[in-house]
Amino acid sequence: MTFLRPTLLTLACLLASPGFADDLPSLGDASSAIVSPQQEHQLGRAWLALLRSQVSQLNDPQLKDYVESSVYKLVETSQVNDRRLEFILINSPQLNAFAAPGGIVGVNGGLFLNAQTEGEYASVMAHELAHLSQRHFARGVEAQQRMQVPMMAALLAGIVIAAAGGGDAGIAAIAGTQAAAIQEQRRFSRQNEQEADRIGIQNLEKAGYDPRSMPTMFERLMRQYRFDARPPEFLLTHPVTESRIADTRNRAEQAGPGGIEDSMRYQLIRARVKLIYEETPGLGAKRFRAQLDENPKNDVARYGLAIAQIKGGQLNEARDNLKQLLAKSPNEIIYNLAQVDLDITSNKLPDAQARVDRMLAQYPGNYPLNQVRVDLLLKQNRPADAEKALENLLKTRPDDPDVWYMVAETRGLSGNIIGLHQARAEYFALVGDYRQAIQQLDFAKRRAGSNFPLSSRIDARQRELMEQERMVKDMMG
């Protein structure tokens, strides 16, 4: 499926319009008079769609499920009022995480490489959620209101540059013309960072984590990157200083003893991410085998070794390692998913199907299990059943472009060509390409022919997408 990629330069130019903040309703605070929460939500979704079209993403359902569930756990005890979050996992080994206006949460794969415990990972995400809850984006715009500088473009461009790993030269040029405003924004950002640290530490404790994980993470990052000429983007936008570490350490020490420092699930997910960034499965297997030789009871290393062995075609060895893990924890979803992957790779589809059915009976709403069920049905040449399974998945993930992409492919395989075009339209809308989305619905309408009810529904959806496109343009321009 091909699609046009909207340029980040276009987004920056649209956002740079001085009329963007005109005539916005006040919702009770000064920043809402500049950028309303609803406008932040709309802007965030428009920006996310463009970002999705620009960066390589991590589409591993287990990783997506972990990030989503862990962030929502933090949100439950946070000050974030609008909990309509959307996530993007960026395929980069560089350390970075961000929260953009409108509840957009971004995580680089490199965060898992750098955060050695779940507490350290959660401390970064709690900090980013604090930026959201305190509406630092809108307050930043408010602080610059009289300068008539397109701060929204500068702020969003900065996030895109970080996420894309160096970014677009056009945006860099635009940002370069705003030096005075950006310098002032950095001053404001230091205040934001202190506030996000303070609120993040409070939220860590409320969510059941040890808040000392935050200064521990900062201390290690400072030691690790102290002499780097080019530190990770996260440290450029979130500078770690001795005073910041001391402040977070003092605040964290005021908390009572206890709290979660780490979890087996985090370490298993971290092992998966490590394998993504190994040069070859063989190198990954070598590293995990060395850890296992050092400590034969290291189940994380055994799991990582099994996954590497599946990827490297050492299926009998992988089966032996997974057998030991499943004997200890027969209902662990991550181990069972690895066994399903092994059975599919070994073409033992009935065994894989039986295991998936058993696990879904225990965890019917689990996203990775439902996703692998679809994969398995397609492997068995059952596209019609896969299509039904995807319809159920869409009920819980209606804004996931990965799911819509698979829906389109599956409908095509089952001969549902009208449904194929409808699914493609939803996919293109979610990645910001309204022109192709509307065109796909044109194709669907032609095929609907004299089926008036269906044609009317398609026409109604097309008008909705046209209105969305108009609203985005009006909002930005």
C-alpha cells in the first residue's frame, strides 16, 4: 500500500500562522485563552498523523501493550485530566521520550536500552505525563503571546527533529530564525522541568513505584554521557545537572520506604527490545547465553536466548529453553506467545492454535494474544475468520493504524473489496493523508453501485473525513 508523505516543513508553516490563536474560548485559565484543551487535542492528533508518516516505528504488539498499560497505570494516579492518549513507538536506539500536546506519548526503543529497571522507565514516563498535566505547551505559548512568534511550530518541530533522529533541514532553518524566542522558551522550559520532576516524583509514589528511581536514572545518565560530544536528544531537551539530581534526590528521600523498583515483565520486554537492535540474532544469542552461563537461573536471559534462537532458526534449542520457562510459569503470556511463535515457525499450526485458544480463554482482552490469533488464522488460509477477529480488535483499538492496515490486507484476501477500500481510507486518515483517504472512499462508492444504504454510509464517512481535513486546516491556518 503506497501513500504520500506530508512534509514536516508544511506542518511547520501551517502552525506558524499568527492567526492560529485567534478567537479561542477561555476554559478557566489563562493558557486556555491561547490554546484550549480541545484545540490541543485536535492539534496533537493532526501532528501525530504527520509524525507517523515520517518516522520508522516499532510495531511489536507486546511492546505496544506494555507501554500503553504502564503509562495508563501512571495516568490513573496523575493530574492528567484528558486521558484520551495516543502512543507512538519510534524505532531508534537513541534515548528519548516525549509528551506532545493533546495526549500524544512517544517512546524511543532506546529508552528501554537505557532504563535498567521498570522504576527508571516509569520515572521518565511520569515526568513526561507531568508536562501534559500541567499543560506546559499551552503555557509556553501563553508566555510568548506578545512576541507574535510561532512557538507552536518551534516546539512541535523540535519534537519531530528529535523523533526523526536529526530531522528536516527546512524545519531546522525555520527554527534557526527564532533564536531569541527559543532562548526565552528554554528559560521557561527549565521551570517546566523542575515542575515536571516534582510532580513526576509524587506520581511515581502514588502509582506504587519507588520515587528514588528518578534520581538514580538521572545519576547514571549523567555518568554515562558526561563526556559525550553529542549526548542523546533526551538529555539535550532535559539537561541533567548536579543541582537537578540533588533536588530530585531530596524530594524522593522524603517518601516512605518501599515501592516497586523492577518487574520481570519489564525485563522480558527489555530483552525483546535489545534483540531488535542486535546486528544479528546470533550476536543476541551469544550475549544472552553468556548471561545464562553466569547465572543458570536467569529466566530473562533464557527467554532472550530462546527468542534469538527462533529468529536464528535454532528451533530445537529454543524449544528446550521455552520448555524450562513454561514449566515454571505455565500461564505467563510472554512465554506462551514465544511458544506460539516457535510453533508457527515450525509449521505446527494446530499446536499454536490450541495454545492461543487456551490463553485467550484466560485473557480474552489481551491485545498481543488477539493479534497473534489473527496472524495464525491467516497462516491457516482463513481470511474470513481473520477478518471477524480483526473486527473485534477494532472495538478496542479503533485508532491504531497498524490494525487498520491489517484489516485492509485481510479484507482483500477474503474478497471484500469494498471493505478493503474503507479500511485503507481509515489507515490513510490516521497517517494524515486525507487526499488518499477520500480517494479510497471514492473507489468504495463506485463498487457499492446501486446498494443505496452502503453507498450512503460511505458517503457520510467521506463527508466526515472532508470535515476533519477542513477543521485541521482551519485550526492550523
